[in-house]
Amino acid sequence: MALQPATKAPSASKRKLAQVATAPSPPPPTKKPRTIKKDASPTPLNAPNSALLREPHHLADEAEEHGIVLRDFYPREMNNVRAKAYNDNILPRPIELLTKALADTSSVRSKVEVKDAVVHWFKMDLRTYDNRALSMASRKAAEAGVPLICVYLVSPEDFTAHLRAPVRVDFMMRTLAVLKKDLAALDVPLHVETVGKRKDIPQRMLALMASHLFANMEYEVDELRREAKMHGMSMEVLHDSCIVPPGLLASGSGKQYSVYSPWFRAWVAYLHSHMDLLLDVFDPPTKNPASVRKGKHSTIFDSEIPDVPKNKALSTEEKKRFHALWPAGEHEAIDRLNKFVEERISRYSERRNFPGDACTSSISVHLAAGTLSARTAVRAARDKNKGKNLDAGAEGIKTWISEVAWRDFYKHVLVHWPYICMNKPFKPEYSNIEWSYDMEHFQAWKDGRTGFPIVDAAMRQCKATGWMHNRCRMIVASFLCKDLLIDWRLGERYFMETLIDGDFASNNGGWGFSASCGVDPQPYFRIFNPLLQSEKFDPQGEYIRKWIPELKGVQGAAIHDPYGRTGGLSKSAAGKEGAYPQRILVAVQEKRQ
């Protein structure tokens, strides 16, 4: 399923994963076996400032050495005790701090008089249709008789700290150009500027001299903490990204869900009793008074969209390729959604796992950039299903809705277990695994040269298009961390730095599933067998041949194991320039540790 920017669990009925295939016996493993170190006996915590909470994890040096923790922006990897302190309510969650700040200032903010304008701060919501904060800002401006001004702040440091892929940054900047034109038609100016230091963003918003600022909430830790500290104006931070806002769903015992199936049942039930969350559409902003083009804000209309930061710039060839693949803007998002609903959603449940078929929606890029709201997507599917319940009706439609819901689920998880945003797995004790950091194997995985065709085809698709089919995301993730035994966080980072639809919550959730250290994970002893996955989901090998030109001449079953089956490639050719590589050898017994 293409909606999730990361791997995620298939339905419960399809989780019977194949056992590890027996490969030709390789030489005995020479690298150190993977082990799990136990935590020291826990020390009681009496206060959030306990010295124990400030100690780094005992494997923090390794994480920093391999770029898992970016020390230019973040502290050392926290220890497991600190992670568990969030679970035990010893440390407040960032969402709780922001909610408290908004509640504490509610009375004061309600009394602030509107001055020259009302500002909407665009972030990951680059659209005019069905945008909660933008619609509310427009309404406030109209009531006060002042213009609506829109702002987007480009932060090169944030792009680096948050591992934004160049293809995604390029898509966002192109989308801003479309958005600026759409808003200008409503006499609404969009001001886009670059802020050199990420810590200066709050001060830059204050410098705009707006009395009222509206923004949609982002659930990552950095963003929640930033907004909790912003003072000096009436700021409204609204839930918009999720169809059901985080915190509204809980089990009978009052706990947050960490398993998808019961969470999804609760999500469906909640929406059925609160259909306004889904059916209410937030109107685009109303037209500003024409006089705004002659007033103090007139120069904003003529301002240019800044260039992409140099460290995120695409080459000329990449621009040509990616621009053709991924047209920008909310109009393209709506067109892509409508085409999928009309032409392919009926076959979705049957063909969604076959990467060679074009049966997925591929709207994940638009959900990640906010050029399309999840509400709009689910509404379109529900309308096609003739208004039936979200978990009823046509199989393809209800299956697709359940896949879109994974996006909500992972954001709910991020809010309640914020340490996953700090380089920790959902299960903190899995931080103690001593992973491999074999950079030669990791590079082969990234380049699509592992010798496993389905893995290599997927990785080459990723590099060529900035996107990968969701079934393939699960296959390559399992291969990296359970066959090569490489730290899953390296794969998580690579996806974020390469995919056009990179969304932290979904990406992290998918990798946690594949590494068996996240919410609703596959059992640690289950390993995706790349050979069987290839035979099952690319039976004729069309997907493999498309992305691996070295194998175009290989026919029949040999396409799945070109050096091991009759009709495949000659092993004597494996080492020649331009030839497809033989398999990376991994001891079967080491796989099963």
C-alpha cells in the first residue's frame, strides 16, 4: 500500500510470514554475534531532574559514530530509564506541555485585539482546501475586517536535522509556488523566507508584528516544544493532520493503544459517533479586500520563493526526472486521488501487494506535504462506497480506508510515546541490541546490489523515483535488520533522506514493525524470506526486470534466484563490470539469532 511512507504490518490474516530460506552454506561468520545487554538494576526515580535521567545510553557512542544521533542538533541518546520515565508519567510529554500552555493562556489570548492582520503559518499543510487553521484564520480576519496574511519559513537547519530528502524539499518548494499563485487569486499574500538558525523561528514569527497567529499542529517533539514556548501573541495551534486527534482513543482501562487492530476498531467507532470530524469540510480562505495590494503588505505579493538550500538541491537531470514523476500542488493531489478512486480502488484489496501493478494510490507524497488532507481522502472513498460504514461495503474501499488509518495510528503513537522521536525504539530495551555496522553491506543494500533481486529492484526504484511500493518497504527493511543484522535506525534514516513521502511517524512505525522493536511488531523470530516474497508478489518478474536491467534476459523462475536456478546467469560472469552481483552471504544460523 503506497500511502504509508514506511513499512507497516499487513492485516492479521496475512501475517503468516515464510520461514528463512536455506541458502548455500557460506563461510562461518566472522563478525561479532548480535547480543542484548541487560539494563543495570533500575534506580527509583523521585523527580524529573534525577541524575539518572541525564545519563546517556551505554551504546550512545556507537549511535553517534554512525550518524544515528545528529549531535549538531540533539543530545546524546537517552538511556532506557529516561524513555520509561515518559511511560510512567514522571516526565511530561511535549503534547502535554503545549496543551497546558494553550490552556493557561486561553483567557488572555481571547482578549487580545486584532491589529493590522491575521497570520496563518503554513507548515506541513500546503493547501487551501480542507485546511482547519487556514480556514479559521480567514474567518478571524474577516470578522475583524483586516487582511489574512500567510507565511512559510524555510529552515535549512530543520531540513538537515529532520533528514528531509532533497526530492521532498524540491517538491515542497514547487508546491509553495503553486500555493502562492492560488492565494494571490484571492488577494491573499504568501510570504516565504529563509531563517538561518532554527532556534530563531519563534522570534521571526514575533517580528511579523501579528497579533493573531494560526497554525496546524505538528506532532514531532521539536515542533511541539517550539510552539509551547512561543509567547507575545494570540497563537491558535489546531489539530488537523489526523482525522481523529491524538488522545481521544483509549482502551477500556484508559490506556493508549499500541496495537493497530483494537485501535482501528476504536477509530472507526469514534468516527461513526463523531462524523463531523470526517464530513465537515473547512472552506478555503475568503477573498481579501482588494485594498490589501496597495497597503503595507503589498510588497509580499511580488516576493520570490527562495531557492532550495544548496545542501538539498537536485541536479538538472534529477529535476527533470522527479518533476515529471511528481507534479506539485493540491490540484495534482485531488486529481491523483480522484483517478485512483474511480479507476483502481475496487481492485485494491486483491492487488495492493504486487509492486508491478499500478493498483495503489501513490498519494503518500501529498499526505506528507499536506497538499491533501487525510479527511479528504477518506471522504472520497466513503462517497465511492455509497456512504457505508468505514469498515463495511466494498472490500477494496474498506481495505484502503484501513490503510489510510495507519497514518493516524502512528501519529497517535508518536504523541504518547515521544521518545521514539529521540532515536529510541518503542520498546526501549531493544536499544541494548548490539547491531552490526557493516558499511560494505549497508552500501550494497542502498545501491541495490545485494544479489537478492526483489530487494535490489526495490532499492533501485527508491533511488530512481524517490518512492517505493509498501510491500517492498517491508521486504527491504526486514532484509537489512534481520538478514544483514544492521541497525534498523540506519535504514530509517536512509528512507527519510531518500523518499519524497518521508513522514517521521509512519517511517519510524514501519521500521519498528520490521525490526520487531516497535508497536504492533512482527515477532522477532519471523523473517521475510526475500525469495518467497519475490515469487509470491512478483511471480513473472516484471517488477524485477523493470528496475534491474542486468536481469532483463533472465526468464522463468530463474529471475528470482539468477545464480542458483537453471536458466539463470553464469556464476563466472558475476564479477565482471556491469554484471549483476551474487548474493551477499549471510549464515543461516546468524540470521536466526
